[in-house]
Amino acid sequence: QVQLVESGGGSVQAGGSLRLSCAASGYKGSSYCMGWFRQAPGKEREGVAGIHSDGTTSYADSVKGRFTISQDNAKNTLYLQMNSLKPEDTATYYCVVSRQRPGRNWPDPNVYNYWGQGTQVTVSS
């Protein structure tokens, strides 16, 4: 059974930084695509970043140049470094794992089999 536990959320002022972590268990990380989604109140879930089984990364246009996704396979941990945060980044952030290689479809929430419980990020202006 795959388990994903996020941490690192909080409240920051615009321009600040946060690093989210996702501790994963129950699978071999190198065989899957992992990523981060977010959902703000009244909005649809949005794919923020993904890291594919070959190590390549993908980002939503809204976060390119500000967010960095990475993973530590030895620790089975996924990270999202968020810099230059904006109020529009406020959302609940979810760690996700796909049992396939979604490629260009990585922003589609339907390709992910496992979701964490979420961690709240609030950015004030």
C-alpha cells in the first residue's frame, strides 16, 4: 500500500520561500512518476510540477523559474522548493504518484493513482 505524507506547508509573505516534503512508502520510487498538485478554494486541481522516471522534470507555466521539484530516492522523499511566492500560490498542495509514465499528460490528475492528504500553503500580500 502506497502512503504519501506531506509536510512543510505554512504561511509566508509574498516573496518568501517554502519547501514541501513528501515521505513516500510502499513502492519503488524509480518506477513511477511523482508530482505536486494544488487546489485553491473554488478552483480545479492544478498540476504544479512532475518528475518522471527518467529524472526529467515538468512545470506549470505559472511556477516555472520559481519552483523546483526534486527527489531523494535513498530517503523515498519528494520535495518542492517554492521561491518568490505569490498570493495566487495559496492552495492546498498534494503529493501524487502515478503507476505509469504520463509524459505530456502529467498535469492530468486522472493519471495519478495515489494522493497525499495535502498541506496548506498561504501566501499573504
